[in-house]
Amino acid sequence: MTRARLRLGVSGESLAARWYVDRGYRILARNWRSPSGELDLVVRRDRLVAFCEVKTRTTAAFGSPALAVGHGKQQRLRRLAGEDLAAHVQAGVADLRFDVAAVIGDEVEMIEAAF
């Protein structure tokens, strides 16, 4: 991956993290990794933990970046969330959610409960 693409991804993740913080969430993890893959953001507000996949593009020429989160990616994210929960016990969690942040430029479209 090129440095420009890495910077673009980091920028998108930072914008998505700021979106959550501005709405009262705590960032539990950024780029949490296991041998199975990576979770971009893990956030919590009250009794809800959300796992967010961030997709960042420079333009919408090929549609929303969220379209890149297909069924296979969703399945992988579910498995990774289970691994994260097993590794980091979260007392008092009642709800889990999977979000997708579609970032174009400096605009964040957050799709809560995307799948």
C-alpha cells in the first residue's frame, strides 16, 4: 500500500473517530488486530459497543465507499468482533452494533447498524 493511501485511510479513521467522540462515545480501540484481521474502530457509549468499518475515498466517482463492505467483509468483521469481545471483557454491555463510516474528503456518512 502506498503512503498516500495509508494517509488517506488514517485521515478517514480519524474523522470517523471524531464523529463518535462528538456524540458521546468513548474510543475503546483503533486498528485492533488479531491474526484474523483488523477492526478499524471499537467504540462504546453507555451499554452499547459498536464496531465500525471505515472506508475512505477521495471522490464518489464509483459510488459510496460503503459499497466496499460486502457480505464476506461483514462475516469477517463479525468474527473479529467476537475475538475482540473475548479478549476485552466489557462489563455491562447489553447491545452490539456494526457500523460503516463512508468518508469522502472530509465528509463522514455514518451508517449505524449497517448489518
